[in-house]
Amino acid sequence: MYDFAYHKPATLADAVKLLAADPDAKAISGGHTLIPALKLRLNRPSALVDLSGIAEMKGIRREGDALVIGALARHVEVAENAEVKAAIPALAYLAAHIGDVQVRNRGTIGGSLANNDPAADYPAAVLGLGATLHTSKRKIAADDFFLGMFTTALEPDEILVAVSFPIPERAGYAKMKNPASRYVMAGAFVSKGPMGVRVAINGAGPCVFRQAAMEAALAANWSPEAVAAIKQDPEGLNSDIHGSAEYRAHLVTVMAKRAVAAAG
Amino acid sequence: MPQVTLTVNGKQHTVEVEGRTLLVELLREKLRLTGTHVGCDPSQCGACVVHVNGDSVKSCTTLAVMCEGAQVTTIEGLAAPDGTLHPMQEAFREYHALQCGFCTPGMVMSAVDLVRKNPQGLSEKEIREGLEGNLCRCTGYHNIVKAIAAAQEVMHGRRASLAAAAE
């Protein structure tokens, strides 16, 4: 790992200033993606801006018909939070099944979303629930946030502060994990509620995406059988040593069925 | 050069580090606490697990500078000052839960955290799931799981000793 300067700002405004002043600086929260990348020298930031001391990025609270989760909430906090379990149990389930115990003790929802790994779990929940991302500059709809592999709408000096999840009538998540790495080979987050019927697929393609044919089928008939016959086109899906695009396309249908069954 | 002040096994240290210094490097190279191991390096194997502010974490994927003010416990801090082993350590010995021993410090630290946070008791399946972040390449999982199942009875006071837990 190359060395870097280290800053720990106490406020969001100071963190934004530090990132704006140095285009080679990077933000860090749990570090469970960034630190391994730094070790491999895939990245060479001049400075790390540690967000963990910023109070306005913390906390999980119910605000009317939405659940607002601060970007610094660790996976274990989302998994065990009583408000999350009551309002969106599928989200608590998702958080409880990210990586392993130690990853969940350090990794944060904001870090996972800002990184947008194709095999990450949280992007599926954000897109599948039609959440709104609150940043240091603006509010971004989930549909406009995930732009491509490891790419989001966030600007270099823009920090994700919180995520607001509209509370659905029902929601479910299912994924097929790679047996060695535990990363998602294909996953589906489905929901029905104020944002309509939504089906978000993660792990299968270079970026999380919505499955329109499944959404239409579920809007007409909310049941696992409704999606069972819908085939995902393998064109453009990931193909690697862990699985071919055709295999992942097959998994998409299976995971969507399981997610609907889990949602009840 | 940044300085970090943290408490390790009850003793406060102020150490000069680089921004890039990992917690495991601080523990092993600066404080000479070499019980914490580095196995894989990219946070897969769990040989480096220690407790930071009461949570098990992979010290190979934690920057030392981010541990300012933290309470850290390593495998060296588990036994009593007189050398009496922690019930989890005793159980690992009793149940032959190790072969080469390389993964053992991380296994024990993960297991202690897992048992502490589940006072209601863990099933065999839950113990296995709780160890997802720890790899043993001697394929010793079976006895590790047995050791943890026995140790939880002692740690939560349901049995007075491991001998009683085995009955």
C-alpha cells in the first residue's frame, strides 16, 4: 500500500472542503472495499478523508412513511435495528447476509452504495425499493444513481449522507452467493408499495438493473409463479470463472421467484 | 507522522504510525503482540481477528489511525493475568479444535464475540454461520464447532465447567 495523508473532519462541510481541495483525495468509512483495493495498489489516493466522525451521517430513524438510514450505518446496525426489522424486514435480512460477521461490523451502507460493486447487496435494495439518496449537494432518485460498474452519479466532492427508503407493503430479497467469496452471483430485490412494483437485479450484470418484464407480471399477479416463466436475456450479463452469462440469466428468474416467495 | 493512542489488552499505548499502517501491523510490529496472525491479507481468512470496542474485526483491513481512542483486545488479552485460560481457549484445547494452530487466534476471538452477543445460545448451524469469516485449512471445523458449543455453556453460566458441559 502506498502511503497517504489522513484527515478526520468533524463536519460534513469540512469533509466536502477537503475532497474539493484535492482531486486525488478519497473518502473512507468502513474501508472494507477501499483498503483491499489500496493493498493491491489499484488506487493511489493522496489523502484519505475519514468520514466516521461526522454526526450528521449517523443514525437510523423513521420519518413518516420512510425509513432514513445514515450513510455511516454499519451493516450490523441495519441488520439489528428494531425500526428496520419492523418497517422493512427484507432490508434487515439483506444487511444480515452481507459478507461475514467482521465485514458487517465495519462496512457501511454509504460505502457500499458509493462504491457500487456489481456484486454488492445494498444497490438492489435501494433500486428495488425506489429509495432517495441524500447527498451533501442534492437528492438523487435511485433510478438516476447507479450509472455503471463501480460508477454512480456522485461527483468527486459529493458525499452520500443518508438514504430514505419508502416503506413498502411487502418486499423480499434472495441471492445466490458464490460459495467461496460469498459475493452475489445473482440476486433479486422485489417490492410492492408506494413506488409501485419494482424488481431490481444485482450480481448478474455490470450494474444493478430493473427487470421490467417481471415488474409488469408481478403488477398483474403478485406471486412466484408470475415470474417463473419470464426469462432474463443473457446478453450483456457478466461471464467469468464463477459463472457464464447464461447461468446468471437462469439464476435471475430463480432468485426473483424466491424473493417474491420471501416477501409473502 | 500521525500518532494514535489506543488501549490494547487494558494497557494504553501512544504509537507513531503512517497513514497506511494497518491495525495488525501496529499490534505485531510496534507492540510485538504476534499472537494475531496475517493469513490471506485481503480480509478473507480471519486469522487476524481482534476485538475493537467490543466487536470482532479483521485487523488486516483496519487502519491503525482509525483506531484512535479504541479499546482493543487481542488473543494475548483473553487469559486471566495468572495464566488461567479463558473458557473458549480451554474448550479449544479440550476438544482438539486445532491442528496447525495458525487460524486459532482468529477463531477464538471470533468465537468469543459470537458467544457473547448470543446469550440465548447458538445452534450448531448458527455457530457455523457465525464462523463464515474464519477459514481453517486443516479442515478442523468440526471440533471447533464442538468447542464453541461447549464453551458457550460455561461462558453463560449454564454449566460450571467444560467437563459438566460435556455431560
